[in-house]
Amino acid sequence: MRLYNAKSLIIALFSTIHIFAYSSVIAGCKTELRNLANDLSGIKLSHQKTQSLAASILMAREHCLRNKESKSIELINEARTLAGLGVITGEFDWENVPIEKLEESPN
């Protein structure tokens, strides 16, 4: 089976994230989409998984743009599970994020 690098998904995801700056979306799904892009870096997937992952990410982004936070987080978790990553809650983790990281990027 030929494996595909998730890099193309990451590029597509990052190229669309700038759209969020001009909309009034809830920060949770926006942040989680960015985290997903970071987490996918270097992951190799089959063609079928890559296609399913891309579909989930695009639908999650669409729901996030429409301020449907819970549906977006659900689709992000679906993509994370498909890629073998842990699920998220969409809540900010105040206990495990260093203050330096918050100072670097306030999002």
C-alpha cells in the first residue's frame, strides 16, 4: 500500500485559515484546526485515509465559519481519530499551556 504524506492536507488547511481573521468565529474551532494542522505534520496515511481526512477537515472548516462550534469540533475529532491522534474537547487547556506560548500567539 502506498502511503501519502499529510503535508498536502496541512498546506491546504493553513492556506484557508487566514479566512478566519475576517469572520467572527468562536476561537475554539479555529484554534483546534490550527492544532490539527500542526499535529498532522509528518504523518503518513493511505490514499483512502487522506481523502477521508480531507473531507472531514473541509466540513469542519465550513461549520467553523458558520459558527457551528460543536459540529466543527466533532468533525475535527473524526479527522484526529482517522489520523491516529487523540480527540480534543474544544476547551482551552489552561493548566498545560505555558505562559510563554500564550505570549507568542494570543490566539
